[in-house]
Amino acid sequence: MKTIIVTSVLAVLFVMSGTFAAAHGPVTLSEAGSHDMMMRYMEERLMDEDVHEEMEVLMERMWEGELSEAEADRLVDLMQQNPTPSSMMMNRFGMSGDVQGWGHMGWDGGAFGWFIALTWLVWLGVGIAALVFILQRIVINNKKQ
């Protein structure tokens, strides 16, 4: 009986190892607001307030697909002059849900999201197969005794 309990606990931990491995996933909905505000604060500290506002408006238009050629040129100039804040702003717009939802490489059905889901399912299947194998071995060993 003790062997069955120990084996069951180990099997459950093995099955859940995929969940533990994915612990550092995307920002949760409850954290997104504070994440967004912290990023915005840092962007504003790294660049002039007027430039930040102009870049933010241009970036919103870019994410919505409404950027003219002159605006695109201005956005490129601003991004070249301010590479760190512009990178932070791109990430913030991609993850905040303001424009696009859960990000351009998140769980929104893109290739990366499908890869993560498939990996999780494979490890779940391996864990269940291992559990079945271990339990069969225990039953066979108990019948022999």
C-alpha cells in the first residue's frame, strides 16, 4: 500500500511538471494594468513628454493600420532617436490589450501559442502513460506475491 501511495504521488508530480515548467508565462490579466503603468512611467522618464505623446499617438495609429507614409517616416525617426523607450512602447502596446488583445505572440492562436499548447498536451500524455505503466507494474508485482 505504501508503494502505491508513493508511486501515485510521484506520478502526479511528473504529470504536473509541465505546469511547473510553464510557470513563467505571459503576464496575467490582474498584472497587466500595473505592468502597463510601470512601462509608461519608465518611457516618460526616458524621453521628453511631448515626444512621448507624439510617439504614442503614432504607435496607436500603426497598430490600428492607419499610418500614413509621412507618419511612418516620423515614427521611424523617433524610434531611431529613442531606441529603448520605443522598444518598451512596442512591447507595452503588444501586451496591454489596448489595441490588439493578448499580444502579437501570445495565446491568441498564433504559432507560438499553438506550440506551447501542443507541448503541454504531449507532456500530459507522457505523464498519463507513465502513470498507467507504473500502476500496471504495481498490480503485476502484487499478483506475483
